[in-house]
Amino acid sequence: MKHTIIITGGAGFIGSHVVRLFVNRYPDYRIINLDKLTYAGNLANLADIEDRPNYRFVKMDICDFEGVLALMQQEQVDGIIHLAAESHVDRSIKDPFTFAQTNVMGTLSLLQAAKVAWDGRWEGKRFYHISTDEVYGALEMTDPEGIEPPFTTKASSGSHHLAYGSKFFTEDLKYQPHSPYSAAKASSDHFVRAFHDTYGMPTIVTNCSNNYGPYQFPEKLIPLFINNIRHRKPLPVYGRGENVRDWLYVEDHARAIDLIFHEGKVGETYNIGGFNEWKNIDIIKVLINTVDRMLGRREGEDMDLITYVTDRAGHDLRYAIDSTKLQRELGWEPSLQFEEGIEKTVRWYLDNQQWMDRVTSGDYQKYYEEMYKGR
């Protein structure tokens, strides 16, 4: 095989799309999916490629330093794409220790294993760490009156006139994390950069905006609300739903990861965003209209499911990524407009209700754990 790459968290939402892309696009690469299979990781996400000759699944905790090191040495791994992370902000508020353990100590475990396995022989090696836009904190917001969403912007044009504010997250901003989740990710980012600066390890960091698309665990807004609308359950909206996020279709993120892994400059940081800002309440209304239409209901019939609840602690008002650097240096930009991506996403979840039912019950997890036992 030309390369052997470990993709951590490869049974999760974004990770499964990255694994599938690499397995299909690079038959001469050996792709090792390393995943602990927590509640959000599910091998059913990769059922279509599980028998490919260039794919291997290994159930392992990234905090298991000795196990990761042994795997790297046995398989002669020359690349790591690190996606494994605890990522749900609400869970981090309730249980910050788990987030620090997985996101910080797990990343350190991988870095140290790579350092020992590669032993200073950096040529042809790469450690790619995927982070979040939440490490930057929050941005100011100005609501442009009389303009209907989505408020989009193209950084390559130098124009931000349809965005919710004049400022965006750029790679040179200082970190200001506000939740235990973002604090843990910020710390892991610093460790990655420290291993580059101290040991010369060839690392890259990317910070990405909110992803959406197929196979996302239904604790996150879009799949949760699609399912709730389908079953006419309440749609809990924090505060007044005024928080703004930049949304990116997950397959566009996977394409960016592929490009940056192969062509990105070592030691650099790249921001990956959709140039696609939406208030939560506006995206929820789009979901209601889309689900109602696809189910043959009157469009907007389920607007009364919206239920406003007390806002969560430390809820940042606005995130918005500026991907100008990635566009300028590597030529990447999103391929899908949000409306097209939402149509594809809603249709996928409505057509895959069995996946939704089983992933929430854990049935798939039990099935695959039994299937892989002893491998």
C-alpha cells in the first residue's frame, strides 16, 4: 500500500464520511478506522465499505497510548487524521471531565504515540488534527433589516455585506473558548502545535464550522428536529433562537480534509466554513417547511411544535468562519448551496428511519460489537 492512515473517530458522523471518501478514492491506501464506539460512533455508518480490502476497523480508545503505539508500529502508519472527540456542548457542561480526558489527553496520547513511532523520521509523515470554530469564542452580530435568510458571503470576493456582522473567524485570531467542550478542543489544538514547534512533527490543524448531512447522531439540531417534526414532537429552541451558526455540508468538509491532508502546508492552520450563516430559528423554520412538504403535509403545518426553552449557559451568539486562506491557497470552496444540502439531508433522514431508530436505541452498536468480537 502507498500509505497507511489511521482515521480516529471514523465511525462517527464526520469521520465516517472521511473514511468512505479515502477508502473509495485511494484503493492503494490502507485506511484504519480507529474508534472507541461510544454512543455517537456506529459502524452501521460504514456498512457499504466494511468488506473493502483496503479498510480495517480497530476498536480502541485513543487514550490507550500503548495500544495506539503498538498499532502504529505494527501497521507502519505514516498518517493520522484525528477526528475522534466528544463534541456536544450540553454534555460538556454536565460532564467536563470526560471532555478533557478524550479531547485533551486522547490527543496527547496520539501525538506521543506518533512521536515515538516515527522517531524523528518526519519525511512522508503527517498528523492532521480536526478542530472547531468554537475555540475562537463568539462574534458580534448585526441583523441586516429587510433581508431574508440565508445571509451568505463569499470571502473570495472580499464582500461580507449579507452576513450577520462585519467580523469573521480567521486563522490568526486568539482563542477565547467559552464552554468546557471548546476549552478542551482549544487545549488539544495547542498540544498539536506544541509538538510541531518542539519536536518538528509535521502537523496541520483545521477549524471547521457546523456540519450537517447524513449519519449525524440525533442529539444535534438538524437530525433531532427532522425526527421530532416527523413524529410531531416539541422542537426545543434555546432562548429566542437568535444564535447564528455557519453551516457546511459534511461531504464538502470531507473533501476539504482530503485536500488539506495531501496539499496543505505543514505547521499551518486552515479554517473550513460554508459562508452560510443562519439563525437557529430560521433554520428550524426551513426544516419544518421541508419536512412537512416531503411528508405531504401542508407546508408550515408544524410551526406550532416550536417550544422556547431557557437558554443554555455560555451560549455564544454568533460563529462565522472566513475560509479565504483555504480558497486562496488550495482552491477549495463549498460545492452545495444550503438549500440543496438541506433537501438532500432531510430526504436522507426520512428515507432512513430504521437507521434513526436503531442508532438511538443502540441496536446497531450491539450488532457490530458482536460481529467484530475476536477480530
